[in-house]
Amino acid sequence: MSFKDHAMEQWTSDMVKEWIKSLPEKENFNAGVKQKLIVAMDAYKAKNNSSVTGEDIEDAEPDDIMLLFPGVDKKDAKTFAKRVQSYKQGPVDDHFNNGGNEGQPGSGHSYAEPVFTLNLSGAQSKSCTIKQVRPSMTVADLKKLYLIEQGNEIDAHKYAGSKWAPGQSEKEKVTLYYNGEPLHNDKLLSDYGIDSPLCQVHVTYRVRGGSKVNDDEKFGLHREKELEYDSDDGDLFRKRRLRFKKYKNLLKRTNAADCIMGYTNADNVERAEMPCGCAIASYTMWRYMISIFEKDLKTSKMYCPTPRKECKGTDKQRLWDWKLVFAVADLSEKEIEKYGKVINNRASGCKSCPHCGAVSQRPDDLRIWRVRCAQCNKADWCWLCLRPWRGSSWGAICGNKNCKGDSLRLILEKAKRVKPNGAYWSSCNVDTVPQTRCCPKCLSLIEYTDACKHMTCLGCPHEFCFNCLKPWKGGSDDSFCNGGKACTTDPIQKFT
């Protein structure tokens, strides 16, 4: 395999040598310098029993180069470091260098801009690698590259500029999500903080209401197992470490003790400083992250484990960014894809098709649980329990034992009505409302007590109006919601 087929961070030692040999020769970087670098790589391996790889050189400073290539002087190290950075900031993907202006993410960009490889989690849970990604790309540009990688050139070019071309069928459209938030075509990737391989972007497909009865054994349906590690999975047992060189702009060393395990310098365990001021080791972060996911099946946020009274950080600083968490936990590409998918599903209300694994989005106006994946078009399944639909063609309940749907229906039907109080309800002219509602996104049960109709679900980040159940998109005046100041009371939720 050639270095040309991989991102620099994935290069083996032989690929690094192959790349060095391929570099054009100039006065300050001639054949002698290249040979010196290759000989130095062999010397480093002989002394340290470890090879110099692409991961070592991609963010290396001249001083790092001199350590990795013993015998190379400061001048040559600086020249080589510049060559590395120049290669990383190489030409934009050929699809955008066709002489036209349509969808060109590279126009007007600065050559100091980072260039990285991005893994999109798409159809059938398979990742799609997009190379030469820049933060200055629009979301539409990224969608085009994804569709091209999937061999779908026709649909890729239905994106005219930064929009889906007028008059085109909506069927082929894809939606990209990052941290549970849908990405809009005309926005730049940088607008969402997508600027490194640590950012896990997901491709979603709409599901539609289903009506066909099929045998689950025939199709071999299965539940999602995103959080499980196989017994032979190397990620489960590998040593984790803080990669300060790789994530030099993200990780910061600290001498403070690990906020969970108490590791200090005496334990010879490195720690990273978090935004709130607390410190944590790589393996500690990994175990903490796993425990959070397993303990709370709906969480999509991660907070500092130090009690608020003892932590010096603000509430905003105590909420840790997932990119930083992934870097500290030293996640592999496969793990970033796996956990990124879990976070996206929980934050956005999406689920994975039990047939093909494609991330599926349930339309807001779909009032039934019976769905079919638009990606694989296989047997109907229940949105709640992810099992095959066993009920009648038009029934509201899937027929599976212990499915949440039947119990939710009974709770909502029997919920008493209460009279809301406070000025926030005065504009709605409401007499009574059901005391219990389901979050329209994740179906968590929420009970009204008093005051505002503006609800923030504890199960997911969704904000909605308790009166009309529409998304909350109002301003600072809490009496407004997406349904208007005098919104209409939505009846008891039946999902039929």
C-alpha cells in the first residue's frame, strides 16, 4: 500500500520513507538530506525498538524531528517540518479543482487552514472516509464528497452551490448530524466546530410509516449493541495514553492530581487539564466515559465528576466538549465512530435501523411507532423497542412483550388534567392541560408542576412547549414558542 492511499496519521514507517523519497529536491532539500533522514529513521528504530510513523511526524516541531531523526541538524529539521505541513495543506480534492465555481470549498481559503481526514458514519453503520477536508468547506460540499465516495455522482451534483437544486426529488437527500445537531447546507464546517478527525459526523436517512407484516426470524433482526466491545477487540485491552504531540492544540499537561483516581507525578501517570481546572488521566477518562454511557441510557452530555462545590470551574466549563473527551480517552477511529453514533442518536432522537444499522430519523409529523428504513427497505419495526412489528397492520402497539409503547399509552390516557398557573400561560387562554406528556423527541415522561410552559427534557436536550408540544424557538420572552404567543393546546398524545 502506498502513502498516497492513507492519511498521514495512518502511515507506517515504510510509507514515511516512501514519501521522503518522493519529495522534490531543492537546494536546501537535496538527495543527501533525504538519505540522511532515512538512515536516521533506522538508527532511531535500532535504539528505541520503535519505528517512526506518520502519527509521529504529522504534528512534529523541529525539536521533535531532531529526536525522531538522530543526527539531523536544526536547519534540516526545520525544512523537513515545513515539508510535512506543506503536504498536509496540499491541494483540495480533485472534485473541486475542475475550473468551475460551483461548490468550491477552497476558494478564498488560507493555506494556514488545517486539512484533515473525516470519517462519516453512514449507510449500514459503515464509515466513509473523506480526505482533504477543510473547515472552510460548506456542509453541501461535504455531502457532495460523501455521495461521490458512495458512487452516487448523479445525486452529488444535485447540490447546486450550497443548496439542493430546485425541482429535484427529495428522496436522495441526506442529512448530516454532528453532536445531535442537523447541519445546514449553506453553513461552513467551522460554524459547527468541525475541524479535526475527532469530529464524528453522521449521515441519516428518513424512515417512513410502515404497513407490511414480516417474520422477524426470516430477516434476523437484532438490537443495537453500540456500547459493547467484542472479547477479541484490541481497543478493549490496549494501553491508553495522552498524545500531547498529536493533539498539541487541544491537550495541556498539568501537575494536578487525577480528579477521580488521585494519580500524581509520583505514580508516573500523565494527566490532562480540563476546562474546569480539574485533571484526568487517559485511562481514567475512558473508564469514566464508559460508565456514564452505561449508567444513563439517555445521556448525551458529559460533566466533570468533581462535586460542584469542590470544582473551581463554571457550569459551562464543567460541561466537557466531546472532542476533548475523545482526545483524552485516546479513542481509536473505530471508537470515535461508535461513541459518536451513540451521542448523535441520543441528542437528536435518531435510532439505528435494526436491519442495516443506518442512522434513522423519525419525522416530527409521524404519529405512529411502526416504521420502515428508507435505506434498506426491509421489514417494518417498532421505533420504541427496535423489534419486528407483530401487531395488526393499523394498530398503534407493536405487539412485542415489554415494549414501552403500550405502557406509555396507558399512562397518557389516564393522566389527570391540571390547571396551569402563572403569567406564562395567560396568552394561551388555557383552562386545563394533561399533567403528563411525552417528550416529542425521546419519549421521556414529563410531569407539569407549575410556572412556565417552556420545557427542557431531562432525557435529551430537546426544548418544547408543554401546551402545543412544538419545538421551542422563542426569544427571551418565555411566553413565546414556535406555535405562537397564543398557541393551541395539543390533546393527549396517542401516537396512532
